[in-house]
Amino acid sequence: MNRAAQQETPAAHELHGTDTSTKAIARRLRVVAGQRAEELLAEVPATLRRLRTLLLVLSIAIPAFLLGLIVVLWHVAS
């Protein structure tokens, strides 16, 4: 039996995507981290728009609520 023919080489692992060396794992982690960072950065503009809308709504709603509360309390007190 030929042992050299049965041994798997690193090139064969890379060909099939089963290379489990430390470098391959680190490379895969870097790729995944890069993808997640891109996804996170893609969400920033939408999040800022939502935050801007929230601040606009609060800047109108809170003073209106307080003004209404003062009016109601004024009528109750008199």
C-alpha cells in the first residue's frame, strides 16, 4: 500500500475548504469580522435618521404635554 498516496496535503484541504490550521481559522475569523463590520456600518445612517425623528417628535410632544398639563391643572385649581 502506498502511504504517500493516502496522506492528505494542505493543498488538498484548501481545495476542499477543510483546512483547519490556525492561519485558516484566523483568516476566516477576519473575513467574518469584516462582514459584520460592514453590516453594522450600513445600519448607521438608518439609525441616525430614526434618532433624528425621535428627537423631533419628543421636542414637540413633551412641551405640548407639559403645556396641556399646566392648562388642566390651572382649570382644576380655579
